[in-house]
Amino acid sequence: MSQMDSEPQLSTSSEAKEDAKPFVAKKATYETEVQWQYRKKFLDHYEGKYPIERLESWSKILSNSKFYGCTYNQDVMQKLNCMLAEMGEETIQPRI
């Protein structure tokens, strides 16, 4: 068996979509309904555009920033604000 035979094959995007299970977001037990609906809107908007694990992470960063005032490094906040702007949502301004 050659090295190429033992390497995993990447599926095409159409094959990946056919084989992929639908993503079902779940409300965290600690989330209020307002927080969950805001995060769910973000998840629904970007579903299929990012890997599920990454999308979950971004949605939690969004929630932490919006509802708890958490701040992250400049690159993270810039990316998050670009994603929000793409959705037509208000961006998150750093607290002074």
C-alpha cells in the first residue's frame, strides 16, 4: 500500500453537504431567552458557512461580548464586528 492509499480522501463540498447531519443549536441552561434568540439568529445566519465547532465558539464570544461586556483581542473583535455588520446587526463597541 502506498502512502497515498492510506491518506484520507477529502469529499467534495456537495458530498460533504449530503453526508453532513443538520446542525441543531441548543440553548444553554444559563442563557436567558433574549440571549438565546440573539445567539440563535447568529448561528442560523452563518450555518453552513463555518465549521460547526467554530460557529459555536463565535456565537458564544458574541453572547459574552453583548450581554456580559467581555472583551477579546482586537483581531477577534474586528472579525466579530464584521460578521455582525454582514448580518445587518449593530456592532459591539468596546466599553470605556
